[in-house]
Amino acid sequence: HYACRPRSGSPGRHRTLPHNHRSVDAVKAAANWQSFYTSELGPLSGHGEWRTARCPFHDDHRPSLRVNVKHGGYWCPACNAKGDAFRFLKERHGLSFVEALARLVGFA
């Protein structure tokens, strides 16, 4: 099992994921990243592996967030927000890793 670190200031308890590391990799490999980011951000612009949308992490007047529909990563050159879909959900919605994983399973 994969143990998550407790948040700072919280008791020293560890939570155990119901999924092992391989199933996290399986979700990453099987997820439909275009569908995931479209559900989070609305229609994506562009073609190919990298698409563009308005960044939810700053007041974005022109779409500057780049999302990768092949591997699920994102990067905004305007505010330097970057990471994978787990970090996206944690930063945008304040979810834990376990909650983010549960949400991403729906796109796998």
C-alpha cells in the first residue's frame, strides 16, 4: 500500500490508499486527458498533443494554460502553474491525493 503524508499541522496519522502504485500508473495511462481537461476548463483550443485553455489559477483574459492530452500534464507560462492532473485537482479544488485519484478513475 501507498501511504500519504499527513498535511502539516495535522496529527501524525497516515492514510492508506485503497490502490497500489501500479493502479495509480494504470489510471494515468488509461485516462482520457482531453475529456478530463474539457470537463474542468471547457472547450480546448488547438490540435495535437498540447491544447490551450484559460488558466483557472490566475485572471486569464487570453487562454494561456497548456494541457497535454497525451500524458495529462499542464503548464501556464503566465503564472508558472504546472504539474500533472493530480496536482491540478489538488491546487484547483483543494483535494487530497486520494480524492484526486477517485475523481480521475472516472476518466480512465
